[in-house]
Amino acid sequence: MDHPPHAPIAFRADPSSRPGRNCAIVGAGFAGIAAAIRLARLGYRVTVFEANAMPGGKAAEWRIGPYRFDMGPTILTMPGYVDELFDLCGEDPRDHFNYAQLDPSSQFLFEDGTVVRMYADPERLADEFAERTTANRASVLEFLRRSKVKRELTDEVFLQRSLHRIRNYFNKPTLRGVLQFRKVEAFTSMARANAALFRDAKAAAIFNQYASYHGADPYAAPATLNLIAYYELALGSFSAKGGMHAVVKALVALAERQGVAFRFNTRVERILVERGHVRGVQVNNERIPFDLVVSNADAHSTYHRLLTDQPRPNRTLDQPRSSSVIVFYWGMDRTYPALQLNNLLMSGDGRAEYDHIFNKHRLFEDPSIYLHVSAKAHASDAPPGHENWFVMVSVPHNTGQDWDMLIRATRQRVVAKLERMLKAPVEPHIVREHVMDPRLVEELTSSAFGAIFGSSSSGVFASFLRHSNFSRKIKGLYFCGGSVHPGPSIPLCLLSAKITTDLIAKRERK
Ligand SMILES: Cc1cc2nc3c(=O)[nH]c(=O)nc-3n(C[C@H](O)[C@H](O)[C@H](O)COP(=O)(O)OP(=O)(O)OC[C@H]3O[C@@H](n4cnc5c(N)ncnc54)[C@H](O)[C@@H]3O)c2cc1C
């Protein structure tokens, strides 16, 4: 039964409670685990409540017969933010977490047989585009140069601290960013900037495709988001040893060594608030007192499911949603030498594809396909002579479409496209299958409408409209994860944990 807003709350003591400040974290996604480690270092007693049986949220792991799959993220960028957590605890990251740089990071395949590989060395990358497309070398180098400037102007302002505290605007980096705002290219779209720079449809399509890594529409998203390609190309794209879920497990073990308690299969039912202050959480109908609560659950579902008796910041929560995915996880009983670890099989009409996903909320008949084969890097992920295929297409978030019908139609299109482009049979070699769609994304991770990346990054002011890392109305309530500032993807989620715990350190002095 729901409590009236200000009724006193009767608590049952947490059996593990000891004197001192304690903090509950809702969710063991990347950001929740990172926040737990950081808060434990600040001296908090931390309990992480996770609805699922395993940690990781979108970065969970599936074993389907003899095949292992990462459920969601496959590309690791900026691994230094993972290292930082081990450093903070005085441990050598290399004893627990290892990775290798990918070069090329991925290959883009087109229906006419063109293959473009994304090499790490800028000169080699420029040569590759000059050889395989009609884009010239200089345009590729110019793309990287402009992106470097964007990064220098935005990194500290947008990624390293809260955007929602006025005092953070009065400093040198912000002033520099404001004075050179033109260079950030916030008022032109990615697609427009890329078309003007490359004048080659394939090159522009490749760089536009990086918008999908944040669930954004390159025809609406500011060209600032060309930074996503830059992070991968200039700062490196990595494969985590043992797969992405191995990183999750290493961080959970680190958190446990810092004294963090994890309670799996334990869904938080309510965040308890009394007279504008967080008082604890309710799990299994029990009220457990906590001084602070950090929600790593999607901000929309935090308000709509856990804070039903509290006012909602509707302007933030009602922002358009990002896209979602259909992923086919296929065990294949043969290998495909034409494939690398990361492959993008491009749509013949990117503009129409994005229009379908973001404006019409429908699926396009010729989708771009991301095909990741982790067994190419980790042989043990599939039996010898077999491969594990992670086959992903971007789709709109869930607005009640007939997903069973759409999955059937997408499967047919995807198999036909793969057989056409790989010039090899696919269907007869699928021996195991599992499918994820927006409904399952929501069920497994509580992400509203199955949107993978929270609210959309497509608008010019999207960064400012994303939920803040703290509640303005409820003292002691904080947020971290892909649906809040600074946004989605593993490195940004790790940064959100850092921003949130830095705020806690400042605001919650004993
Ligand atoms: C298919 C796919 C591919 C992706 N590819 C990449 C990639 O290659 N590289 C990259 O960097 N990023 C990628 N991403 C994005 C990245 O995975 C996410 O941005 C990131 O993992 C989100 O982490 P998070 O901290 O926001 O938590 P989430 O992963 O969203 O986890 C939140 C957790 O909270 C739990 N929870 C929610 N409500 C409750 C409750 N009431 N009680 C208890 N627990 C609760 C959920 O069960 C879940 O475990 C991908 C995502 C997907 C789905």
C-alpha cells in the first residue's frame, strides 16, 4: 500500500546495519557499481540492490548452449575510466582487468562490395578512405582535427561535472567553450556537416552511423556528436579480455573488496521520502533505512515506479526517447572468414532508415546491421569451427508496435541481406537462437519504453535537458547511469558515477 506523502515511516532495521552513514544504490549497472566503489572509498556503508540475478544491467551475459554472448555493449572506449576505479582503491588494474586495442576497430561493408576498415592511425585511415571511396585524404584528417577541437572545448564542461549547478559555469574552460562555441558545431546536424566535408555518400554514411551508438538521429543530432567517432578512432577502440561482462565481474569483485554488499534478485519497490528527505528504500515490503539513495535505474522509471508519491520533473522526463534495438544472438555452426570482430553492413538509404526509426517510429526494409563476433577475439566464446553472432539493428523505442511480427520480418530481411553481402549461406547454419527486442530491454533493465540510451541525444539542448545527477526536490536522492548527465555508453556512465559521488562528497559533509 502506498504511503501518503508525509506520513511517518516505520522502519525495520537492516540486519547488516552498523553505525555510520549508509547508502542504498538501486541497480548494479556499470554506473551503480562504480558509484558503490567510490562511495565506499568516501567511507559510506553501501548496499547495492539489483532486481536481476546477475550484475551488469545492459552489460549482462548470456550463455546459450556452448556459445557465450555479451547481452549489450561490445565496444569498449576510454578504458582508463575503469582503471581509475582500481587506482582509487590502491590496486593494479592489470591484475583484474585487461584489454587489447582493435586495429582496425571495425569494417563497414556496402552492397556494391566496398569495404572500408577503420584504422587507428590517422594517415592509414585517410589512405583507406582515399582508396575505397571518392572522399579525399584531407577530408578525413580535417574530420579528426575538428573533432579534436570539439573535444578540447567540451570535455571538461560537458563530461567531467554537473551541468545543473550554476557555479560550474563560472570558470575558464566554460568561458573558453562559450567564446569558441562555433567550433563545437552545435547548430548544424551531423549529417549536414559530414555531407559538406566528405562529398562522398559512403564516407558521410560511415561517420553518420556513429550517431546510432548513442541512439541518435544524425539528421537531427548536432554535429558535436561527431565526437563519438573521434573517441573510437583517435582515443582507441578496445576489446575487453573475456568480453564486456568480465569487466562487470571485475568491478563487482573490487566493490566487494571495499566492503560493498550486493543483494541480487532484490527489486527496490519504493524510495522512501519524508518531508523532502530520503529515508530509505522498500524491498520485499520491508522498509530499510538509508541516509542516501543513488538510483542507477533509468530516471523515467525511477520517478514513475519508485517515487509515485512525489512530484516529477516532467520537462526532463517527457523528452523524446532514444532508439532501441532488435538483437539476434545466433550460434553458427561454421566460420565466416570475411567477417571481423566488428562489422557494419550498411543500408542502401541511411536517410530513409533514420527517418523510419526516429520520425515514423517504424522499421525500414533495408536496415543497417551491426554484426559482432566475439569468438574472433575470444576463441572460448564458441566451439572450435563455430562462431557466436550478435546481430543488431536499430529500431524505434516501444510505442506498442507488434514486435512479434516485426521480429519475424526483420529476421527475414537480415538473413537475406547477410547472405547477399557475405555471398554465403547463413540460415542453414543458425543452430542456436535468442532474440532481444524493446520489450525485453525494458523487462530486463527497467529502461522506459525499451529505449537503450534514455532520452534522445538528437536535440541541440539534449545535454541540458537530460536529468541531473541529483534531485532538486528531495534531499539525499542522487542519480547515475546512462539516462542522466552526461549520458549513455560505458565511459559516460562511469563518469556519471564520478560526478554524482563528487557531488555527494561536497553536499553531504557530515
Ligand atoms: C544492445 C546494446 C549495445 C550497446 N553497445 C554499447 C557499446 O558497444 N559500447 C558502450 O559503451 N555502450 C554500449 N551500450 C550502452 C551501454 O550498455 C549502457 O549505456 C550502459 O551499460 C548503461 O549502464 P547503466 O549504469 O545506465 O545501467 P543499466 O545497464 O541500465 O542497468 C541498470 C540496472 O538497474 C537495475 N534496476 C532498475 N530498476 C531497479 C529496481 N527498482 N530495483 C533494483 N534494480 C533495478 C536493472 O535491473 C539494471 O541491472 C549498448 C547497450 C545495448 C543495450
